[in-house]
Amino acid sequence: MCLTGCSLTIWRIEMAVISDYELIDLSSLEDLYMAMAKTIENSIIQAGGISGKDYTIMDCYRLAQPFVLEVFRTSSSTMTFSAGK
């Protein structure tokens, strides 16, 4: 039997613009940025936000930026990032 939480999870998956991740390395700037943006998106969705109407993927990344920069500042000696592929 599926409770209300089940339908909410299905709706979240359909409405999310940032892909879920299975593995993440928080010492990687790219992974940290995506995790923060995904956390913000989850919060927006839980509050009733709809992608494309209330927010975009760039909104999530812009809102995540101050948090990511703070973590990067405090752990920059151990943080890694790629310069491209």
C-alpha cells in the first residue's frame, strides 16, 4: 500500500530538473555544487514549487552559490575541481 509520501516522491521525480545522484564526492567542487543545488531544488519542490514556472535549474545553482563558496573557502586546500574534459 502506498501512502501519501509515495505519490509525493513520484511527483518530485517527474518535476525535478536536476538529476538525482548515486555517488558524490563532497571534496569535488562540481559534486558539491550539484548536491547543494539539488538540495535547494528539493526544498522548493517540497514547498510546492513547479519547475519552469517557479524556478529554473539556474535559479537552483545561483541560490547554491553562496553555500558552495563558503565550503570552498573553508576547505580549499582539500577541494578538487576539473579544468574541463
